[in-house]
Amino acid sequence: MDKNPMQKVRESLYYRLSNFDFSEDQLRDKSVFQLVNLVYLFAGLLNYLGCFTTTCRTMEELFGTDGFYVRTDKPENLVVDSEPKPKTVVN
């Protein structure tokens, strides 16, 4: 069975990031946008990547906003407001 385009993109990004000692398990819960950011952070200076803005815009058009930006949330990654918020004072 052929993989869908999103799986192919993710595997390509996993492959590029594996050169920097990232494992697929570390990257699995990240959004495609986060993966692209990591690739640019580590490999952008090597001049074999396209323009960041154009790449992100094209992927957003192909996969939709949710497909590009949304990531799988794990409980340990969620920020929880544990401090009580101050009450508003009305004069």
C-alpha cells in the first residue's frame, strides 16, 4: 500500500534529522512545521534547502493549516496554568 504524501514528507524530515542524532520516537509527536524548523535550524546553513517561508507556505497549502501546524499533544508537553489569576479590581 502506498503511503500518503504527509507520511512521505514526515519520513523525509525524519531522515534529514536522523543525521543530527534525532530518533523517530523523539520526532513522532511534532508537527510538520516543528520538523521543518528543526531542519532549517540544523541544516539551513548547508544551502541545500529552499527558502523557509516559501517551503512553509507550500506545505500549508498542500496539507492544510491543521495538517501542517497541529501536533499530537502528549500530557508532558501541555502547559497547565496552576497559579491562580489575580482578580480584577474595579474602582
